[in-house]
Amino acid sequence: MNSETPIGIMDSGMGGISVLREITKLMPNENYIFYGDSKNAPYGSRSTQEIYELTSDVVDKMLDRGVKAVVIACNTASSAAGKRLREKYPQLPIIAIEPALKPAVINCPGGTVLVLATEATLREQKFATLMETWKDRAEIIKMPLPGLPEFVERGELDSPELREFLMGYFSKLEGKKIDGIVLGCTHYPFVRKVISELFDNKVKIFDGAAGTARQLRRRLYSRNMINTSMKPGTITWLNSSDDPKMIELSKKLYNLKLD
Ligand code: DGL
């Protein structure tokens, strides 16, 4: 291994590209392999064991390509498999993501924070621990959105159907004033604009991508693994789906202008 060895970044599908975007902004000279497991997406309604096995398979595939570190750019996979994978590969830097509840609560003291994530993320111990830490500083409402990653997987980032789907969930809040929203699934930042509009652009929205990118950089520095080359880095796109359109969509989502 040398410092030019790539970093592996994985997700159940396209979502992790929202994390990859932040990582390459911070470290444009590193080389990356992005693996989207779209064939098996969504992970969010699966059992913990199933999510672990799928995540572990993807990590093994990236290790076969000799990655120097792994980013689990999926809240669901991080919650269900992060700890076990660190035990399985104690030498490998494994960076996991978690819902950005901390910044949301700090920025909305005494307010109401809505956490949007998958069923699996919200049921796992990792989230229960996070919630326990912050529950006295704001009202925290958990809301799973099964079906939302599928919109992103087909590149449908705004449509009447998407708005109707989201309204079906948000109407359950019955007009309750929401101060902050946590996008606790890496697919959701691709529909951030629509979510914000459905709350009349009056909510603060948080996600864990930039924090995960900074955490990766810290870990690489501490292990002396940073690529010091001045050459722009490369991204190798991999996807478990046989549909060649998934790689095309991956690149499109990577380059998309989001506000
Ligand atoms: N992108 C994944 C996450 O961050 C979830 C999507 C899925 O259900 O596969 O949780």
C-alpha cells in the first residue's frame, strides 16, 4: 500500500454519493472507489443480520481491490454493521456515518427536530444511544421513510409523485412546528430542496456528510495515510446492478448542482 492507494466508499446504492461529494471537496487528490449496492437496495427495511452480510460482502470486494480505508457512507449499514466490521478488520480504518442529531439539537435548542432515516437506522442501538444523549435539549421526532431511497435510485429527485409521497408522511405531523430536520439517510440530501420547500423553506436541514468527510481526513492523517500527490484524484465507479445506467446515474448525481 502507498498513499495513492484508493479509499473505498460504499452505500446500499446511490445515497453515498452525497457523502463522496463532500469527501472529494475536502480531499481532491485522493483516489476513490465508490461501490453502490443498487442490486440489493434498499437496505433500510432489512434485518440487522442481512444488512451486516450485504455490507460485509461489499467491504470484502473493496478490500480485494486493495483499498487503504473504508467509508460506510450509509447510515443503515453503519448502524447495523459498523461495530462488527471494525471487530472483523481491526487494522482497517473504517469510517461510519450517523444522523447529524448533535448539530441539529445544538442549532435548535428547546425546539423540535425531525429525524428522517430508514427503519433500520431508527431501530438500532446506535441511534438509541445518540437520542439518549440529546433528548433533553430538544423534542426529537423519529420518522422512517420507507420507499424514499427508491426515488433516488431511479434518479427521480423532484416530481408530483415524490411530493405526494413525502406529504403523506409530513401530514402526520398535523401542523406541528418543526425547527430542524436531520437527513439521516444518505439518499435524502438529493431531495433536500423538495423537503425544504414542503416546510416552506422555514426549517434548518442537517446531514452527516461533511462531518464524515472531516472524520475520514482526521483518520488518514493520524495513520499517515494522506496522499500528498498534487495530481487530481480519480473515482472508480462500481455498482452491483447489471444495469449500465446505474453508473451513468452515479456520475450524474455526483456532478449535480444541489442547493
Ligand atoms: N443510504 C442508506 C442510508 O444512509 C439507506 C437507503 C436504503 O434503505 O438502502 O441509510
